[in-house]
Amino acid sequence: MSDTWLQQIRSHVERYIGRIDRVFPGDPAQATADVLHIAPVDSRPYHTLVTAGMSNVAMRVPPDVTAPHRLELMMTLPEGWKPSDDISDERAHWPTRLLQSLSRLPRERDSWLGWGHTVPNGDPPRPLAPHTELCGVILAPSLLVPVAFYELNIDGERVSFYSIIPLYREELELHAREGMAALLERLLHKDINDVVFLKRKNVARKKLFGLF
């Protein structure tokens, strides 16, 4: 990957999100992307993680599908999340590991990721992190960034930026059963955006006897 490509991604992130505080390096042997960390500020009181390098290789999008061929991913974490240089600290590093794992997925599977795609964490899905039942993700544009951040043109190639939103198993099943629109409607109805809260409400869990 050229330094110019990475620098344009970094410049785009700093223009629309904020100053890059640190970089969690990817592993070239594993084809994982770097992850950029933008610390909270008063005007954006969240931690933001953005991949840099996933878009270097175009995804194999079917010819009859209109979707970006090059993608970078992001996560938005609450101000209380504490990044750490200790890579064994799973409470701190699970978001970085998740982004890097997803960054290599299209190449591993010779496939693609796009808006509305879901990815379970294994089969059967396992929790993404300690102390949560969230066990998969859906890809969608972030509601917390300027629209101008959604796309970047690098040397004539369109790079899109999608957020990953963790989901519960029942929400993954709702998506499979009724589609993306039904799931996103429920999330928005409960004011759930792309800020990751490990104990957030499950919008697809059935009520018991109408009491909960």
C-alpha cells in the first residue's frame, strides 16, 4: 500500500472527525488494516476508531450490484472507554480486534461487505466482548459524522466509510427474517445510533407476558 493512499485517508479523518491521537498498527502478514484512534473532544464527546488500509484492495462486488468496491470501517465508543497499549487487555482492545478482523474478511472470503450486511461473531455467534451479549454487527453509514465524511476519492477510486453497529443474536435473526429496514427502524425508534454501549436495550427480544 502506498504511503500516499494512507495519508489521504488520515487527512480525510482529521478533516471531518478530529486529530488522530494514536494508531493501532495492522499486521501485514494477516492483511489487517491499521486502526486510527481519535480521542473525545467537547464538540465530539466520543472515541472514534477508523480503519486505514482496508480499501487498498477492491472487494469482489457482484457486477449487478451497485455498491462501493473500496471500504473503510469505523466504530464510535463512549467517552468512558479507555484505550490501552496492553494488547492482552480484552476490555480495551476488543473494538480494535473486531475492526481488524472485519478489515480482512472480504479478502479471506473473496467477497464483499456493504450497507446493511451483517456479520455474526462465529457460528453460533459468540459475545464480542466481556460482559455483553452483543454477538455480531451490521454495517451502515454513521449518523454522527458529517455527510461529507462518507466518501473519499483517491486517484479516481471511491472509498466509502461505514460504521459497524454491534447487534444481539435476536437482532441478527430479525435482520435475517425481515430485512435491514425492519431492524434499522427498531433501532432508530429506540434512539440507538452507532455509539457502542455493551448493555444497550435489545430491540428484538420478545416481551414476556407483556410485563417487560
